[in-house]
Amino acid sequence: MGANFNLKTLTVALAALSAASIASAAGLDRSGQDITAFLQDGTYAETVYTYIDADVSGKDSSGNKIDDIAEDYDFFRYGVKTDINDTFSFGILYDEPFGAAADYTGKNDFITNTDADAIIQDFTKNPNLTEAYVDSVLIPQLQGALAPGNPGGLTAEELKAAQGQLIGLEAAKGLAAVAGEATQVEVRTESITGILGAKFGTNKEFQVYGGPVAQRVRADVKLRGDAYSSAKGYTTHISKDQDYGWLAGMAYSKPEIALKAALTYRSEIKHNAKAFETFPLATAAGATVGLPLSTTRYSDIEINTPESVNFDFQTGINSTTLATAKVRWVPWSDFAIVPSLYNDVSKVSTKDDKGLALVSYDKDQWQVELGLAKRLAPKFAVSGTVGWDSGAGNPVTSLGPIEGYYSVGLGGKYDITENWAVSAGGKYLWFGDAEGQIPSKVIVSDFEDNDGFALGVKLSYQAKQNFN
């Protein structure tokens, strides 16, 4: 291994995809928070585009078919890095680390009944009630009976019954307002990371690095259909919020055998965002225990995107072959989204002071990927990878019912000029079977035999720097 492996052309072609996890394969992980752009030699820049197409289908607890709920998802990653001198390096990275995009279709327990009048009749158990009759006749009559002075002369029991009926009718109208709608979720994040590194050692073989991270997050969730029981019809919009965290790591390199190893830690980022919630059955639920719960609320919500640890490794096997390994850990078991109104209503059903989270996970994620790259010509190299993702538990949230995956990938890299190169590749993913559950831990769906693929392309620039 004493020979100098000139492996510039062996930059793994699948680097654009190697950390691109799939929608909710493990929590909300998407980009893998890759920092290998900063670990490149000299001046380096890259633009990466990744497209994910997953097929996630199954059955609800009533036996109805659930068509593919996973929406196509794409994102970009950018990175630029330069050496200030032979000791210090600086880089800026952009990625979209966490996300989800799911949309239920068809006729199943995750779709609201399309007939508004039927919703009211079913909810009130009165076949004579229609939305028009409720609006124009019944509600005005009840409101008059409940007016100050009790002009209708109702007894206390009749007033209580009338008030309960009015609350029930208002709840039914809230459900009727979302008639025909489907369960949906969309979560998006964006991160910008600044990194300063310092090399040390006899041959500058060691490097420590770190820097700040600015992150934005936003989310929309709609729960529809009988699968969600008293939470059906619930909607929350979490407005975009920006907050800050940090990154730190250490790397070792031995250029003569193309060896690089890096261990990187990212902190959790605490977001304090604004959330607007609508919960058609909130008032009805509160009335059962004497709590004044409104059907809408605008309040603060805390969302902490998780910490993570990445290990990146590569080494030359011979003058034309490079081996790589990536390991990632994310403690999704510590993650939860807990909107205020949703949580307050859930306390009624759980009969405790803690209530339920809208989204949470039971286990931590482990992700492993091994790769091999081979130079076939001075300007062209190919690569292959195999990967495994543990997922974040099973049963798992019905908004992302996958228990990890196995993957295989192929890619290629071509040096356009001495400095410019283009890489492209693809991955095929076999998803683990999973049961979907609602926050109360009730199993409401079953997803089996699902798969997907990811495609990516990367344009990169690299130039050597000489400080002698």
C-alpha cells in the first residue's frame, strides 16, 4: 500500500444519492445531512439534485385498499469549500435534511365521506337532518331557546340537551366542511451550514471542524376519515420558522492510499413556530368533561429536529478501485410533534395530563451503506452500493408507514475537463413491511411488499491549491 493511488477520477459517482434516504423510511430523514463536499481536497463545489419515487400501498383495518400514498419528492443539495491556507479550510453547505409528503386516495378509512348531509345525519343519528335544515331552521331555534331569559321556557334538562345537540350539530358541520378530503402530510426543512476546519499533525493528516447551522421548518397535516376516530377532520398548519444549531467533527486522511475517515455530530435544533389548528370535534369532546375547548386555536409549538452522528470512510484498494462506507445514527425516539389543541383534546380520551403527540417514533434510526468504485478509463468511473436502514419502529405513524429498507445502487462519473465532472446514478429500495397506527397506538392499516427508487445527478468542480 505504499504506492500513491491517484484516485481523483474515483470520486464515488453515487455520492449524490448515497445519503438520500426515502420518505419516512426512518422518521423524516431525507438528505442524510452529508458533509463530504467539505472533506474534498483543494477548492471544491457541487450541485446535487435528487428525485425520489416510492410506491407505498396497503389496506386499512376495514380491509379497503389503500393506493400509493407516497408523493414524488425531490430536493437539492449545494456545497462549496476552499482552503484558506495549508491549515485552515472554510465551507458552506445547503441541504433539505428532513421531510415528508403523503397523500391518501381512493375509498378507505383515511378519506372523509363525500356527502355533507350524510355526515350530519350520521353524526346526529337523525335521518331527517340536512345541512340546509340545520342552518336555516334548527340552529336558529336552539339559539333562541338558549337566549338570555329563556324565552322558550325550557327546563334545565331541556336546555342542557339542547346545548349538547347544538354542539353536536356544530361538530357535524365542521366535518361536513371537509367532506371528500383525504389525509395528507407535507413537511419541509432547509439548512445552511457554515464550517471552519483546522488541520494538524506531522503531515496535516488530522482535521477538526465545526460551525453554525441555520434551519427552517414548516409543516401541514390533515387527518381525515374514520381511521382517526375523534381526531378526524383535524388540520394543522405550522408556519415557517428559522432557528439555529451547530456541527462539530474530526477527520483523518492518508492521501497516498486515498484514505479518508470523518466523524460528524450535528446538534438538535429547537424551533418555536406558530401553529394554526382546526379540530371539528374539539368542543364536543371538551363538553363531555366540562372543558371549554374551541374548534380552532392559534398558538406556539415547539419542534426539535433531532441530533445525528455520521461516519464517512473511504480507502483505496488498488490504483483503480475505491471502497466506501457510511454509517448514520438519528435518535428519532426523542422526536415528537405536539400541537397544543390536538394535545388538549387527546387528554380527554386518554384521561391523563400528558395527552398524545400528533407524530412520534418508538426507535432510533441506523443507516449503513457500503460502496465500491472502479475506474474504467482515465475520465470515467462506475460505482455500486448496498444499503440498509433500520427505520424508526413498527408499528409506525400512519403518515409514513415504512419500516426501513434495503437498497442497491449503480452510478457513473465522467470528468468533462480537468476540473469539471458530472455524476449520475440510481437506487432501488425494498421497504420493510409496517403497520400504521394513530397516536393512541391503535393499528389502522397494514402496508406490505412496497418499493421505490431514487435518481440523482451531480455537477462538481475541483481545483488543487498550492501554498508552497
